[in-house]
Amino acid sequence: MDMPSRIDFGEEGTAASDGQRGFLGKLGSRIGRSRGDVAAPGLHTREALLLLQNYEESGRGWFWSTDADGRLTYITDAVAGLMGKTGGDLLGTPFVDLFTPADSQGERQRTLPFLLTRQSKFDELPLSTVDAEGERWWAVSGRPYFEGDRFAGYRGSGTDITEQRRSAEDASRLALYDSLTGLANRFHISRRLDSTLAAFAQQQRSCAIMLLDLDRFKQVNDTLGHPAGDALLRQVAERLLKIVGDKEMVSRLGGDEFQIILPDVEDRGKLGDMAADIIASLSQPYSVEGSRCIIGASVGVAIAPYDGLTSEDLVRNADLALYAAKGGGRGRFRFYSSDLHQAAEDRRALEEDLRDALTRGQMQLSYQPVVEARTNMVTGVEALIRWNHPERGAISPALFIPIAEEANLIWTLGEWVLRKACEDAVRWPGELRVAVNVSPIQFANPDLPKIIANTLASTGLRPGRLELEITEGVFLADSAETERMFKALKGLGVRLALDDFGTGYSSLGYLQTAPFDKIKIDQSFVHGATVDGSRNGAIIAAIVALAEALEMETTAEGIESLDQLELISKLNVSHVQGYVYSAPVTSDELVEHGEAGSWIIKPSGPARQRNDRFQMFRRVGAIHGNHRYHVVIRNLSATGAFIEGILDVPVGTQFVIDFGEGQLVTATVRRSTRHQQGVQFEQSLVSDGNGGLCTRHRVSPYLIAAATQAPRDLAVPAFNTTSDWEAV
Ligand code: C2E
Ligand code: MG
Ligand code: MG
């Protein structure tokens, strides 16, 4: 800029200005005089005046003056105009009133009234005003002037710095915010977490963080392309903001990872509900660039001060919880607990072992009969992989298949399963069908049809006897690819079954377009149907009706009890797979039973489904008065449990049950035999995200520290026990 942004008025003002019309004139004459130019005062004055007028008119700067009380005696018309006034209107207004008040703008503006009362000079003080077009920023300078010794007011200038400020803000926004989603970036959120935790530690407040990772995002990105992936991430950010509310607390760390800070939340009931809401919301279908796609999300939660005091510890632990949530089958949340360190270690070890499991002959297939409900006749079997680990025994495929998927081992494993199942099936005497589970990752490989064709050819299995079970995961992108794959597979003459219906986001829509021969309704969905008030039964009826119309079979999975079997038959589900008929059997057993169309199994099992108590035996502490007993806890439910280990406890006795890691709950004895007490918890336990339960709140480390210094006078006599106890 070639014009000065600040005009120095000097400090020895001489004339009090009386405002509007006279200011420039007097200013000019003062400039003339103060320079002591006696030779040609008129010329200099006029020249200075014109220069200043030019400057005012250029809009780059403006002038102001006040009287001794800080009231405006002059202000450039143009700037008054920007404030919706004329220079005349503003005369007499306190100068400070032009600007946005201090408290909404922070430290800087508080200094203006302060500076004015101290009669200090100031330079380029940033101040803001608000007009119809929004916020404007000014750099304002001022000098006090005096008449003799008496303070007479201020004279000063200002320039518009709105543009500069905006671009500076943009630059800092770029440094602090993720340009794709507008959320805080990793740098920003980690600084925020640092400062929040530091402040909260002093105030003994809690703060939770959630780490969130999208499930199957990579597949969407790969099949629909990066622009679609970007669009999807933006929608994810919007959905997250809707749930979390506070924009500043949600961040994208990069890729498909997000972090949320939740100050002053430690209630694991609330956090679990929120995590479940987030997962449900993100699992709803998305429409990106004309395609529909479905992804999921997993969430790990850690809470300060319980799970860590520094942001480093807290993030690491939330990450461990996230890792465990993903390992637990995706679409889940998980709270951090200290045993996750071991679990993560185990998982890594398992991945190592998995690499050699096939070549070491540790993998086996077992086959579970699928029975036609009307006739009790076995129509086919499902091949289920079994891993017999030399040290750890049988490991569930629910545990190691996700590991295999992540470690790129699913292909070798999948091909082995396919070949083995076909080889076994040709040895069975009848025409039993064999179903093989195909991971969505296998399904996404264009080579799959070729491999299946080769396997069928080399083993000699009739294609109509092979059924491929695929989960809804393959519909995450209803791309042309998916359709082509369906066509190619159908072209081979194999059958297709939709597995685990009811677990993910189940849409009946794709049933009409995908050429399935069978729908397998997931165990959890069927179990849910037996609960009072559940709508699952109605939904199953609708699925069956639709399946019948489309000439598909239906199979209910995981049927264990006779009441479930009855319900399922009533709902007209055609086939049943579950312990009520048979657990998985070996191929050799099928060689015996597989005589064409002759294997009939009579259903047998418990009359009713057991209620959902967690059958576990866990050692916990029970504190009464100043005694701490070691007890075994059984039949834990959210509201109560049985404890064993203390003898002859009267009904009504209160204990504090210590589940460890600061999880204390007050429990009252409601039933008591000599050896066992039924206790009711004062506050219900909540889901730990892993099929287990945990307390809503934990005793904060701060409280524990304080409590150890507190005096105790709780001397009560000890109960007799079957184990030991200690004084606390
Ligand atoms: P899935 O395909 O839904 O298989 C049914 C699961 O339910 C099997 O568990 C089976 O043993 C179990 N099940 C059957 N009847 C009952 C019952 O009455 N009660 C209960 N509680 N469970 C029952 P499994 O063998 O542990 O397999 C778990 C999952 O692992 C399978 O679910 C499937 O998704 C996956 N899986 C198994 N084998 C393979 C494989 O070869 N390849 C792939 N990609 N995945 C596999
Ligand atoms: Mg299956
Ligand atoms: Mg299933």
C-alpha cells in the first residue's frame, strides 16, 4: 500500500475540534501551524487538506476524534455509512460504543476503554463492528491531545482489515480443520484434548473420548472410486455432528478414522447408548453419486481419569478398545479395560499362528445339518471351519475369520474350505447339498467364479449341490461389479444363500434384484422374536412371504429350544439349522447318514429358551463395614446376582461389590440361604459392548486418593465365611 495506514497526529494538540464541518479544516490548520511554517501557511494547509480528503475518499482509512469524555466529535462519513449511520448521527456517541463489546471478543477489546481512560496512545488496535454485511475488523490508532495541560480528547485513524483477517482466519482454519469434512483435524483435536485434560485434571473432572473407525470403507472407496469415498466421508461427518452436537469436539483424524471428545461424561450407560446411536446412524444406507452403499462403524471408548490421565494414554487406550471392538465382529463399541492389553497381544499372536495353521493341518471342516421343518428331513449341510490350535484348543471362526480377512489370509483359507467341502461332498452317498461361507472379500475378487468352476471340475461335484453363503456385506456398494459377480456365479449353476439376515442393515430391496435361492435368518433375530413385544416375528413373517413369492427357501439359524422351533414353524420358515436338530458333525458321519433323502432327525432340546443371564463365575470383592470378603459371583444380570463365600447373611444386609478397576456397586441381600445370597444392585449395570456388563460409574482415582486419607470408624463384626476375608 502506498498510502499511510496510520496518520501521526503528534501529541501536542492545540485546538479542541467542534465536529463535523470543521475538523479537517482545523486539522489542516493545526498541521500547518504545528510545523511552524510561516512562509506559506495557506498553501501547505490546502495541500494537506486535499491529501487527507483524498485519503478519506479512497476508503482505505478514516479519521475520528473525541472530546475529553470519549464522545465522538468527528468521524469520516464513509465509515459511519458502513455502520449504517452518517458522521453526523454518530457525533456525541461514546467512541467505545462503536465496537463489539469486550466480553464477546476477548482480551483485545477490553483494552480500548482501559486505554482511553488512561489517556494512552495506541496503535492498530484490532476492533470489530457488526453491520448488515456481517462482522468487520478495523485497525484503530489514537493519540490523546491536550489544551495546555488539560486532556481534551483523542484524535485518531482507522483502517479496514477485514480482508486480511479473513484470509488469516482461512489459513488458520486450513491448519486446524480437515478440508474434506470441515471437522477439526488431528493436530487441532489433539491440542484440544491436551488442554482439556490438563485443565480437567486440576478440577478433578472427567472426560471421555471415542475413537471411531468405519467398517468396509475401503471397499466402497475401491469399488465406487475416491470422489464417492470423499462424498461418503462428508455424509459420515454430518451424521456424527447431528449426534454429538458440538462441532468443535468432533474430528477426522485421517482416512476413515474419527475422534470425539466428550467433556464431563463418565457414565458408561450414556456413553454406550451414544456409541450405539452413532453405529446405528452410520450403518444406515448412504446415497453417493447415485449409488447406494452401506458401511458400518466400530467405536472404542476411554474415559479420563479412569483409563488414563494424559491424552497419549487415553488415545492409546481408546485405540485398544477400538481394536477389540473390531475384533469382536465390527459394528460394535467397546470400553477400554486393562485386560485389553493382553487381548491385543493374544490377537497378534493368533495372527502369527494363523499363517501356518493350514499347512500344519490344524484346520478342519465340520458340517451342520439343515433340516426341512415340515418333514424333519436333512436337505443339506453347512460347512463350518474349525481351528484346533495346539495350545489353545478349538478357536471359533467368529474370532479368527475377521483376523484372516484383515491379514490377507482369507483367500488361501477360503480356497481350502471350498476344495475340501467339495471333495468331502462327493464322498457322501446321497445328493446332500453343501453350503460354503464366502467372505465379502472373496466375493469382491473377480477371480472367484473361475476358482469355483475349477474346483467343481476337478472334484466332480455337481454345481447344483454347492451353495455359497454370502452376507449383506457384499451389498455395501450396489455397483455393476456386484451384479456381474452374481450373474457369473449363477451362470456356473451353483446356489446362492443370503447369510445372517437381520444382523446388518437388512433391506428387503435387494432381495428382489439379487438371485438368491435362500435366505438365512440370523440366530439373534430369531431369539429376539421370542421376546415379548418384539416386532421380529412380524418381520420374519414378511420375509417368508416375500421369499415364497420370489421362490426362495428360508432357513432359521441357531434354533436351540422347542419353543423357538414352534414359533419358526408357525411363521412358515421352511428350513431350520440349529442344535435343536443337530450340532455340526464330521464328514465321516455324513458318509454314514447321507443315504439319499433318508436322513430324518427328531428335534430335541430344552422346552424354552434360557433367559439372558450371563452364566459366569467371577471372583469379586464384597465389602461390608470394615471387612472385605472374597466371593464368587454367579448368574450376573444387570440388576443383581448371586454371591457365594459368606455364611448366614441376613436379608437386608448391604454390601459394596467390588468388580475391580474402580467398579463398585451397592448391593442389598434379598434372598439368603446358608451359603448363597441373592443380591440386588442399587444401580443397574450396563452393557460393556462385549456381551458383558460393567458399572455405569467408576470410583475416580481422585476419590480413592482422598479416601485413603479419611478416618474410618466402621467397626462391625465379621461374618463367617467359606473363604478368607481381610480388613479394609
Ligand atoms: P454362520 O455362517 O452364521 O454359521 C452358523 C453358526 O452358528 C456356526 O458357528 C454354528 O456352529 C452356529 N450354530 C449353529 N446352530 C446353533 C445353535 O443352535 N446355537 C448356537 N448358539 N449356535 C449355533 P461357527 O461354526 O462358530 O461359525 C461362526 C461364523 O464363522 C459363521 O457364521 C460364519 O460366518 C463364519 N465361518 C465359519 N466357517 C467359515 C468359512 O469356512 N469361511 C468363512 N468365510 N466364514 C466362516
Ligand atoms: Mg453361514
Ligand atoms: Mg449365519
